[in-house]
Amino acid sequence: MRDDFFIYIGKNAADKLIGYCQNHDLDQLMLVADDNTYAAAGRQLSATLKAAGFDVRTSLLKGEEITATEQHFVQVLLDTGREERTFIAVGSGSITDITRFVSFHTRSNFIVFPTAASVDGYTSAGAPSVIAGFKKTVMCQSPLAVFGDTDVLSAAPQKMIASGFGDMLGKYIALADWRLGELFWHEARDEAISRRVRVAVDKCVERVSEIGQASPEGIQALMDGLIESGLCMLDANSSRPASGSEHQISHHLEMKLLWQHKPAVFHGTKVGAASVICAAYYDKLRQMSRSEAAKQLDKAQQPSREQYEREISEAYPGIEDKVLAEQESFMSLSAQGYRELKQKIVDRWDDIQEVAASVPSAQQMAGWLRQVGGETELEALGFTSGEIKEAVEYSHLLRNRFNVNKLWHLCGIEIM
Ligand SMILES: [Zn+2]
């Protein structure tokens, strides 16, 4: 983690931001916002900064749905000109990513003034962007600082707050999946980071009713949790602590929407509903005895390389090569290695039970989501049962990771 990383979440964040800029001699600033976030916080922030003597310019992005695309990168570049300025992203995920991208490519720094506790990506270094029609995460830079004002964050639309909470609930799945990856696929795992993420999500759940009411205390807990999750990803140098099977289902659906030129659905909203599906997998595991698992493993046939290739070209046309590369270690697993993996699953069934016991039930997860006004089913977000089935079936192919979905698709453990 960078030493100069500064985070403040609380009341009067604008004053803290001013103090920070004064202490760091940042007097030329470039605000980036859209109409909504300018009305929610940007206008007031700009006036406050100007009154304090700062030279402030603003890039106001137009459009119904702001996404991190070339069009917006260029607009911010043009609005900034060739002056050296410190950028301030006033908005949620996409505005932060646009600012992250432009500031990095102009060798400038940026600060985030979030307007919604909707994602855990504020502190990350990567900017998920759509470039030439394809979504990819472009490695850029982390912000110098984050100043979250709990009054601003509490006034965000409840569906954005529910999205942030959904992203947090996904951590229960991500942490359990990470442990499975360590147990069965020799994936490096950090116990201290796991514990930090667990504490962060537990604290959000403790405050679920306050988050549902968008009280400043509830929103503070949610934003603290999202920030901590983001910092854990930075410290792990991987999204592994915060992203498991539920994020893979969400990524799959997100790509499909993009390819079909359909409007996006909030990241955490999809993650929350997908977490209910994955929690149900762990419910099933908890009900399964070692002997039942052994019986199923015995019947399981190792998927052939041809099967991987067929499924990947069916599900991910246009990005087959990238997805195939992710699956190489699974495709090149020897017959002997496959037998050993199945035996290890039987031998370590107690560990699997312990992992499964760490995940709240699907019913519990859905109950929490309902409390914050979130959706519990992907159907309610406009996805057809065919699209959901496809996501559930193929999304394990998107990453070189062993998780609960691999336990099913690779090893034949029936959890559907
Ligand atoms: Zn997420």
C-alpha cells in the first residue's frame, strides 16, 4: 500500500479535502462530475474550494449513462487542456475510473470525492474501461486520497446504496472460494487479509437496518467496509479477497449486456443477487456427507480439452483466446492429477464443511439484501432464465481460480 494514501469518511469532508490540498500545495484543481453528481456535491464543493482560494475548473460529463469510454476520456482531456492540475473525481465508479484513466495518462494525480457508497473500487489502481467496444481493466493508479462525506453519501439513491451492500455481501462467497483455492489448487492466500475482509463485511451486516434507512452511521459502516475491501485487494495485489464465483457470474452478465448494447445494471446489484445463488451452493455442500460426495466424485469424468474449447467458443466468442489462457492450468491437468484432486476433496471433506459453514445461508443473504432495498434474484434485474443458466454454467471459465463453481463443474459435486 502506498504510504501517502489518505482516507477520510465522515462529516465535513470538503473541509478535510481543503486542508489536505493546502498541506500538499495542490492549488490547481480539476473537478470531474456529471449532471447528477454535480448537483449532489460538485457545485457545492467547487464553490467551497473557490471561496478558499483554489483555482478550480470543472469537466461536466453529459449523457444518461456515464461509462468509462474513449468519448469521456477525450472530453475530460479537452476540458483540462495542457495545464497541470490535480483531478478530483466527484461521483461513483465510472466517474472515478474516467478520472483515474485521464489523470494517469497525463501524469497527474487524483483525489476521489465519492457521491455513493456503491462500489469497492475507489482505491484501486485499475480502471475498468470500455475501449473499442471491449471491456477491460486498464492498469492506471490509485488516488492520492479519498474524502467521503457521509451526508452526501447518505443522500445517494437507495439502489446505489443497495448495490454497495450487495458488493459487500459477495465477500462471504469470495473468502470461502479463496480458501477452496488454497486447499485444492495451491493458490496463495493471506489469512490476515481474509480476516480484515471478514471483519469489514460483518460490520456492514451488523448495521444492515441502518444501511436500509441510509442513516449516516449505516452509510459510514458501508463506506468503511467498501474502502477496506478495496485496500485489501491492493495489499493482496489481487481481487481474490473480494471477488469469487459471485463476481464471475456478474462479470459474465455484464459482458453479455455490453455485447448486446443493453443498458448496464449496477455492479453490486448483480453481485448481491449472484451471491444468493452461490450461498445456495454452500447450503448444498453443508447438507452433503463425505460418502455422498465420494460417490459423486467417483462418477465424475474429467472434462476434455475439446470440451473446454467448445464451451469457451460458445460462451465467449471474440475473447476465446483470453478465456482459454485463463483455463490452461485446468485443461492441462493430468489424469493422475485429476484423480489426486478428487481424492483430496474426499480426504479434506471436513475442511470443506468448515468453509461452507462460514457462508451465511442463501435465505439469510436474501433477507439482508431485502432489508436494504436490494434485489435478491437476477430475474428481477431483467435477465432471462436462459441468460442466468448460461452465466451459472460457464462463468467459472473466466478466471484461473478454483472455487465452489469448480467443485461442481470440474469435480462433479452436485450443488445445483
Ligand atoms: Zn465488486
